[in-house]
Amino acid sequence: MEEPNLEYLYQLSDNDMEFVHQILAVINEELPIELAQYQEMITTGQYHEAAQLVHKIKHKFIIVGLKSSYKSAHAHEDLLRDNNVTLHDEFIENVTRVSNFSLDYK
């Protein structure tokens, strides 16, 4: 299983730790809100709206080096548009990994 890392952020920022911390702060601020909204959409069967939230969230996976998780989230987004929640649990696991990782750098 791939593990979150800061390689992409280091490359993007030319190893500017202030920039890296700013991006992680944005993730820490946005991700819990987006996840709560996503959970509400899933609970209420609003799968197309949930797909829009997955679209926003999945880009955070790339930022912390989770390429496979990004691909899985992209598939989840497409499936949600067909009212299919097959990848929901995997998506939640990946969001949790991103959240835990980014909180370590708070």
C-alpha cells in the first residue's frame, strides 16, 4: 500500500517548507468539512453531489503522493454518478490516511 509523502510538495515548492506547511494547513482546514459534506450526501442518497465532493477531495491525494488512491477516487467519482457506492469504504480509508498524515505536520 502506498504511503503519503511530501515529495510532490517538495518538488512543487523547491523545498520551501513554509509553502509545504501552508498547503498542508489548507488540507487540514478543508478536508474535514468536505468529508462531512460527502458523508451527508452519501447518507441521503445524493450520489451526484457526493461525486462532486470526491472530485474536489481526490486532488488532495495527489498532493500527498497517493497516485493509486487518486485513481481509485476518480473511479469512485464515476461510479457515484451511476448511483454505485462500491468504492465508498476504500475512499474513506484513503481520506483518513490523508487527514492523519497532514495533521502530523500541523
